[in-house]
Amino acid sequence: MSDEDFMRQAIQLATTQMLADQGGPFGALIVHESRVISEGWNQVTSSNDPTAHAEIVAIRGAAEALGSYALADCDLFTSCEPCPMCLGAAYWAGVRRIVFAASRQDAAKGGFSDEFLYQELPKAIEDRQIPTIQLLGTEGWAPFAAWLAKEDRIQY
């Protein structure tokens, strides 16, 4: 299958699942060795999970299918440019490529604007809309100290 075929499949998945009242109009595929190993569609409203975006669902399925958190040999095809959360997840998963159809500007026209997140991220913590408070920072270091002392840790 070509990139266009995979993208059309992601777009169709977005439309089909949205019309089935699964969530918003977003679909994603993870492709490994030229075959789809995982599909995801937006399930925010159907699962009451604000993190159940299409890309996140697809990444979780691919990691399970491959038995690995590392998706370096995988491509993410998504019907829309990933939001900051999904973009971060794709980077953490280490996907090889992200291929998208609609832009974030298109999503905003459709009522799904992530622009406020893009504006919040570079702000100083004290300037963000949601109050964010550091508490027990010194004690919070303890798990990292234990991690660094753990000789059999798996670096990722």
C-alpha cells in the first residue's frame, strides 16, 4: 500500500468512528513493515478519557502488538496534525515518521483548536492558566536517586 492508501484509511476510520458516536473526527494508524499493526480513533467522549485521542490509542495498540515501547520502525498516519499531547507521545514512542492530512488550522475551523496549548507551553510555570505549584521538590528527587542506583534499569 502507498502512503496515500494508508492516509485514506486513517481518514475513513476518523469518519466512520465519528459517525458511530465514538468521539471526535480523528483517526490514526501505525504502520510497520508496510502493514497496519494498530488503528486508533478518537474515543474521548465514548470512554470518558480525555487522553483517548486517535494517535494515543494507535500508539498503545502498536506497543502492545510489538511488545515494545519503542516504535522506531513504525510510521504514524493520522487524519489530522497531532495535538501537543499526541505529538509528544509520538516522540516518546520514537516513531520514524508522522504523516498527517488536515492541519491544526483545519481542526480549529472544525471546532477543535489546540492553539491555547501551543501558547501555554512556552510560558513560565507561574504564568500558565492552570495554577501549577511545585511541592516537596527535594523529596521528589528520591525516586530519581533510586532509579540512578538501580543497576538493571532499562534506559529509555
